[in-house]
Amino acid sequence: MAYNNPNIMDKIFEPVFGLFYSSRYSSFIRYMDIAGTENIFEFGCGSGQLTRRLARRLEGGGHITSIDIAPYWIGKMRKKLGAESRVTIILGDLLGIDPGKGQYDLVFVHYVLHDIARFNRYAYVVALSSLLREGGRLCICEPTKASHGMPAFEIRDLMEKCGLEKRDSGYGINGVKSDFSATFVRPAQKS
Ligand SMILES: C[S@@+](CC[C@H](N)C(=O)[O-])C[C@H]1O[C@@H](n2cnc3c(N)ncnc32)[C@H](O)[C@@H]1O
């Protein structure tokens, strides 16, 4: 689906999806196990359904920087978030922007990488992994069905090629059996 170029059905059903997927969002937020103090980067925020829920958990001074390539979804998100000071919203393509290399404790990707053309995924994972500080985590959740998604082994391969180490992974962590969630860590540089 060209979610970054939404059609009329995507637009009409977005609020319904938000409610329908509410428990998936909550489960993934639990999975990310945040302390509330983290500097967080979100890749592909869409209309901010997950962002809004996560922002409420940042009681310890944490912050989220969210990027999306679609003006329509970023417009929706700006309206929904209003004056939320814990979120910075960027409209654009990560490959042309540096939101802060090595600055983030947590980078997360929820239902985005599978939407990017396969030949281009590595470039985005390189960019995402470069945002992590040493010891920082990258959490990802993607569908893995042949009809909609990408294989879990491809996610692992991409992360490992970028020097990230797998901490844990599993299917169905968000309640959807075919969804794959995983956490990768940027190891400390050897001196
Ligand atoms: C299926 S939606 C998921 C949105 C959100 N993460 C969620 O789970 O509700 C995929 C989002 O990824 C965005 N996206 C796709 N390619 C992107 C890219 N290269 N850079 C940033 N965002 C992108 C789309 O515009 C869309 O908003």
C-alpha cells in the first residue's frame, strides 16, 4: 500500500484503525520498556497514533522526534498533538536529513520498513542505526505475511549488517501472531 500517498479509504478509515489497533500500540509500547527519560526517534510516525500514546509515558523529561515522509499524515499529527512539547515533528525523508547522529537512546520503527522498497531498506537502516548512542536500542515491529510484510530474517540481516546486536525478538508480542518484534542494541565501540 502506498501509505505515504494515502487514498480516500486510508483517510476515512484512519481514526477507525487507530481504535482498532489500540491494543497493538499499547503492547508495543510495553515491549519497548521505556523509563520515561529517553531521547527517542520514531521513523514513520503516520498520524501519530503511537506517538501520542508514548508521549504520555515520558514523565521523566523524555522526548520524541518523529519523522514521516507524507505531508498528509504529518498535517494530521500536528493537529492531534497540538502544543505537545515532548514531541518534535519532522516532515521529510530521513536520507536527506540528519536529526542527530549518536543522539538517541531509543529508535523505533512500527509498521514502516516493509512499506519501503526492498532495495532501499538497507540505506534507511544505516541511517537509523547511526542515530543511536552506544548502548542505545532499536525496537522494530513489522508484519511478516507474504501478502503484507517482510520476512523476519531480512530484518535481522539488515540490523546485523549495520553492526547492531540482537537483544531479543519474537512473534506475536503485540497480540498479532504473524507480527515480528525485535530489539537490537548498538554495542560500545572497542578502543
Ligand atoms: C503503515 S504506516 C504506520 C504509521 C505508524 N508507524 C503506525 O504504526 O501507526 C507507514 C508510515 O510510514 C511512512 N513512511 C513510508 N516511507 C517512509 C520514509 N521513507 N520515511 C518516512 N516515513 C515513511 C508513511 O508515510 C506512513 O505514514
